[in-house]
Amino acid sequence: MTWVCRSGGRSLTTCGPIVDQSVCYTDDNTGIRYCGMVKVELDVGFGTCARLGDSGGPVFARHRAYGIATGAIISNCILLFEPIARAQDNRRVDVSIDQG
């Protein structure tokens, strides 16, 4: 089982296992349905569940980027994220490596 972490502007860093790699959800604000999201069960022992304002933060493990946080079911500590390749296509963003 692959564990990833996410870092949010409101709730800092939280980690948990990837439990589903093909999730669909409907955005409550826009009504748009998104598929191909990845579901993570965040472990509250490793931080705080996601909060409003955390969207857009990185999802990573060690030195590997997995995606961008896009949604959450806060009451159940569930994170949904968009994989890197999909985010680059859908959101017109580039992922770059900072060599420090």
C-alpha cells in the first residue's frame, strides 16, 4: 500500500494510504463532475484532516510528487487529489523540479 502526504495552507502536513485510484466526485460549488481522482484516507495520528483553503497543495511521498489536492471529505478525513499528469493537462500547470 502506498502512503502519501499532503501539505495544506490551513492544516499543515498529513499522511495516509492511497485506497482508490479511480474516484469520481461532483464539485459542490460548480456542479462539475470529476473522474480519475485518487482517494487517500488521512491518518489523524500524522496531523490534521484537510480544511477549507488546503486545495491546490502538493501531494507527495519522500521526494516524489504525486498530485495536487483538489477535494476532501473532512468528516471522514478523506483526501481526493488529481494526479500530476492529469493536473498538467486539465489545469494547464507545469511541474518543475527545484534543484535547490
